[in-house]
Amino acid sequence: MSTTMGTTTEDGWTRGERAKAAAKLMLGWVALLWVIEAIDFATGHALDAYGITPRDPDGFSGILTAPFLHFGFAHVAANSIALLIFGFVAALSGIRRFLAVSALIIVADGIGIWLIAPPNTMTAGASGLVFGLFGYLVVRGFVERRPLGIAVGVVIAAIWGGSFFLGVLPNDSGVSWQGHLCGLVAGVVTALYFRRPAARPSAIAWTTWKT
């Protein structure tokens, strides 16, 4: 019989268990987006009407549904990889915290779209959440003064920063830069709101597992 040592996270899970839970959550989330788009395609894109319609009281409910809807399979494909990566990294800090962060980003981004998007438009897609998670991950380590979080933020900014910067610039390509900008701002604010104190070496706990 042998024993191994593993760190225990704040919620009592080992880091391996939390990583598996984060991976399952995000794979399921992305799979759900594809299933919803398949249903939308099969129904003649009937679900597209549940996006966000700016300044329309009837379109306000789209704030909660729009992040799960897309205008075609190419649209959902464009958001899937980034959502999978950023969501997984964010969820490593805790599933409940990640869900709270995502909910706040979705609501804040949706309200922003409803307020500032052009009239007579319909906005849908997970890109607002993607931009929000990007902003959240980039600044989280700095506001919490955690070296690993800072390193993660720097790497993410170095790899994706250019394309995300271009994504918030006004354009006429049919892409909602308003949704991207509102999502990015929401992510930064969320990182400030959910910030944790810097970790202490004495706060690390150990647990023993038997195999």
C-alpha cells in the first residue's frame, strides 16, 4: 500500500478533482451551445428571436438567453474554443465562484447591449461572456496579488490581447463590438468584485490519499 500527497483547495477538493470538474463543466457548456444551435437550425432558426433587442421591453428577457444562442454553426464554432479555454481556467478557482462570475458577466453585458446597441438589431452569442472571462482572467491575478494568477493573465494577454483589442473597436462587419466591449468591462469589474486576499504559505493544507 502506498500513499500520495495532494493539496486541498478551499472547497475541500484536490486540485485534480477541481480540474476534472472544470473540464466536465466547460465541455458540457460548449456541447449545450451546439445542441441549442442544432435545435435552432432544425426549427428554421426560430430561436434567433430570443436574442437581445435594444431598448425594447420585450427584448430585455434576451439578456439571459442570448449568450446561449448563435446565428449559425460558424458563429458558435467561433466562440467555442475560447469559451472552453477561458472557462476552464476560470473554473479552476472554484465551480461556484466561476458560475457566479459568469452570471454577473452575462447580466452586465446583456444590460449594456440592451442600452447601447443600435436600434432595430438583434444580438446573440457567447462572445460577450468570452470577452468578459478574458478581462476577468487578465486582471484577476493583479488585483489579488497572486503570482500564478498574474502569470496566467500575462500569458492570456500576450496570446489573445491583439485580437480582443480589435474586437472592441467599432466596425460595420455585423459583429457586435458593443457586446464585446460591455463584456470586457464586465469581466474587469467582476474580477474586482470577486477578488480574494493574497494567499499565505501557511494557508496550504495537505491531505493523504491511499492507493
